[in-house]
Amino acid sequence: MFSIEHDFDATVVTLVDEGTLHLQEDVIVSAFDDCVTVEQYDPRLDTVHRVTLSISQMQDLVAAVTMPEGVYRRPESTPKG
């Protein structure tokens, strides 16, 4: 299950692990103009872990999830002008 909220400065997606075995804490993905953060609470350490991705890294991740194993570079977009 997931939810989507559009805040003033970010779009926030919360991913909720459903099921019966080995459930993980919610994952919160916040997309800003210049970066994307991924957060998850760690109950063992009683802390929230945060990873910050640049927009370029996020675009690479989105492209990567549908590709076969290998090393890739996204083609550069050519500026229009």
C-alpha cells in the first residue's frame, strides 16, 4: 500500500509494507525541486536513516529498474534553443 501527498515544496510518497512475515518500517520518499530523499525508521537504533539522491541519480534509478544487468549511461538531453 502507498499514499501520495502534494505538499507546498515536495511530493511525499509513503510506502507501507503489508503482509504477515518480516514486515519493514514505512519508507518515505520526498521529491523536491533539486533532490529526492528516502527515509526509514530503524527501531533497533531508534533513529531515522535518510538517503539523498540528486535528480540525475533518481532518473538513473527509475531507468535502471526495468533494464537487464549491466553498466549504462543515460543519453544526455540536448538543449533546445
